[in-house]
Amino acid sequence: MLKSNPTVSRLQPFTSTIFAEMSALAASTGSINLGQGFPDTDGPPAMLAAAQQAIADGVNQYPPGPGIAELRQAIAGQRAAEYRQPFDPDSEVLVTVGATEAIAAAMLGLVESGDEVIALEPFYDSYAAVIAMAGARLVPVRLRPDSSGRFALDPDELAAAVTDRTTVILLNTPHNPTGTVLTAQELEAVAALAISRDLLVVTDEVYEYLTFDAAAHLPIGTLPGMAERTVSISSAGKSFNVTGWKIGWACGPAPLIGAVRAAKQFLTFVGGAPFQPAVALALRDELDWVRGMAKGLQSKRDRLCSGLRDAGFEVTVPQGTYFAVAGIDRLAAPGEDGAAFCRSMPERCGVVAVPQQVFYADAGPDGPGARYIRFAFCKRDQVIDEATDRLASADRRRR
Ligand SMILES: *Cc1c(COP(=O)(O)O)cnc(C)c1O
């Protein structure tokens, strides 16, 4: 007889995602979806044309396992030009099916079952699931709002989380969902700890270009002593507005990339043949387009943040990514947490956001993220304005 719940116990906590629920609510109520983070404009035209041309030219069969040489060379070229990070395209660069697969393959290839993996909390939703798939344990270290509202890393808290079972620190900067860009000081503390406790660092840098004002992305792999113990992960999705292409990559020393490849080759083997030459072109020729897009995002950030403030939210202005975190204390009904608030928003005001609490190990109504919700601002200006207008009038009606 079939078990009533056939899902294995290690994956039972992960069977549904709030993103699917909220996107379905957005569709059924005709709401503006600022929940899931995908842009509503296209990437650089030459890159899009290159993918179409590749299909027309018959680039439609399995590419080489590690990715096509042209793309691996372009990735190595970009890391060298942007960060002076030298990688051998043949042994130190691996093309993956999005950053998501690179993270999964890194956990499956580098973490023994029973090991502990430290991740910054709140964390991207796939981290907990793939750490569980590896049979490992996630140890969250919380980013906490400082006096300016920035979610900051406390190096003492991080050091206290390391045990004899810790093998990997899984970093994410620029950080989703808080918008924090880790500072040189914070990264130096992580590096010093990794070196003194002999840990690997896997760093998710998919928002490497999406930083604002004076904040700049510093890859931890460039710090002294870190190249040999760091796997750096990024992706075309966020940089070039092609979240549906799922072309990502991992860079690091050959032994670490070999371990990631060992897992990757049996997850998907390969992916995205016609997209690979297009992303190679974009990494070579379209970085000015990306920088222009990031500038545009900064003004979208300001547009959304001031609209949210006018609507009564407390807003943390993000230094990077395309998400803004808003506090609901002034707007929520008594006893209402972020999840209940988000479920009521489509009906109340025709806007969808995501409760921040789903990015915490304790996602309950009294958990640390329960008073915040997350909005995406990678949308056309008129969409942002319409959303904040709706939020402002709805919440005025309610008060
Ligand atoms: C979007 C996102 C990813 C996934 O990247 P893909 O290339 O689409 O797989 C990974 N990490 C973070 C923090 C993200 O926001």
C-alpha cells in the first residue's frame, strides 16, 4: 500500500514553497506580483539574438560536460577583469544549470552526511533543502539590523557557530533577501575564521553587479589565503535579465571544482546548449549594459522604498540585489504576522509580497522574520508606482 506521505522525511519540510502559493494568488486576484524576483524587461538584444542564432545554427545537442570552452573562457575572463581572480578555464570553471545547481552540486560534492554547513540567516530557500539532501545540518548565523537598519554580520556569532563538524560556510553577498552587501571588514572576519578552522567557503554571488551607491561587491575568494578554499558561484540570470535561461557557473581551485563536477554530472550532466554561446557573448561585450541596468535599478529601489514609506512601512534601503525588506509593525493588525499579512494583501490592495519569515529556520509567527515582508523592484517604473499607489490607499482605508 502507498504511504500516505511518500515524500522522504528529509524533504518533508520543503514540499511547498511560499513563492508558488503567492504567485498563484497574484494570478487569481489579478494582483501586481512583487513577490518573486524576476525582471519584466529583457536582457541585452545582442545576447538574445545570439541564442536565437545558435538554435538556427544547430547548437541543439549536448554541450561538453563542463560547459562549452567559449563560455568557460568568457567566465574566466570576466573574473580576471573584474576582480583579478585568475581561473584556468579548463580545470577551474564549471558551467551549471543556474546558480541553483552549482550550489546543490557544491553541497553534494563537498559535504559529508553528518557535516554542518553554516549559512547566513535569513537564507535563500534552496540552501536548506540541498543541505538536507546532502544529509548535512544547516547551522544558521543571523544577520541582525544595526542602528541604521542594515542587516549586519556579527563575527563573534559566526565564530561561535563553528564546531568540529563544520566543513563549509555558505555565504551570499550581495544578500537576498536583506539587500546587505558584506563589507571588507565582515568578509575579512569570515576569511580569518575559515583559515583558522580550516573550512571551505562556498559563496553565492549571483547579484555581483547589482550594488548601489558606494557599496561594491568584494569576492571573498580574492582575500589572502582564500583562493585555495573558496568556490565562487554566479549566474547569468540576475546580471542579464534572463532568469529563465538557467546558465550558472562555479569557479575555484581544480580539486574543489572536481568535487562539484562529480555531483553536477549526475544531476543534469549538461544544460542550455544554445544559451551558452549567448552568455559568453554577454560576459565579453555586455557588461556596460549590466552596469547601466544596475544604475536604473538604483532609481527603482528609491522609487519603491519611498512609496513603501509613504504607505506606512518601515523600510531598510538595500545596498544590493533587487529586493527591499519592509517592516509591517505600523500596518499589521494585532497578532498578524508577515505570512498572514502577505496572504491578505492581494484581496486588500492587489499587491503580492513575500513574508520574510520563510527565509528563517524558525518560520513561525513569533520567529525573527515575522515582522518583515520582501518586495522585488526589478519591475517597470509604472508597475512600481501602481503597486505603491495601491498599497498607500489600501492601508489608509484600513487605519
Ligand atoms: C536567484 C538566486 C539564485 C538562483 O540563481 P539561478 O541562476 O536562477 O539558479 C541563487 N541564489 C540567490 C541568492 C538567488 O537570489
